Amino acid sequence: MMYFYDDNEVQKLLAHYLHSKRKEKKFSRQQLADRSAVPASTIRKFENTGQISLRQFLALWLILDNMEKLVALTKETPTMPKTIDEVLRNG
């Protein structure tokens, strides 16, 4: 099944994910703010609306998760050969 997400839905999914990670680490918003230099009020707004600057989002992610996950999104994924000729040519 294919799902189609718009930008607002993805923002909210990311906010929910980082909110869950914050709770998992037992950080209050203020503790996360102190560690990330993102104001607690901005963290609250992000968790409620999904709205945040990219720089602040990355600062939160750096504290709450592995930055490699985000970097991996920028990497090209190898495509699988579609024909036997492609297999033989690349093998």
C-alpha cells in the first residue's frame, strides 16, 4: 500500500518522533533546551505544531537521535537491476 504525505503531515510526524525520543530519554523541555540551545518555548511549539527552523530541528535531533539517520537520507540508494543484461553488465 502506498501512502502520500504532505509537508504538514511529515512535520507533525517528525515532531511526534522527537517528542517520543525526548520522553524516552526522560528530558524535560527545559533540559532539552539547555542541551540543544533551542528555547523551551520553541520546543513546545514544535511538539504541538511541527513548526521549527531547520537549524533548530537539527540541534534537537543531534541531542535526541543519531545524526547518521538523517545523513543517510541524502545518500543515493543503489537500484536493483531490472534485466539479466543489467546484472551481467554490472557484475
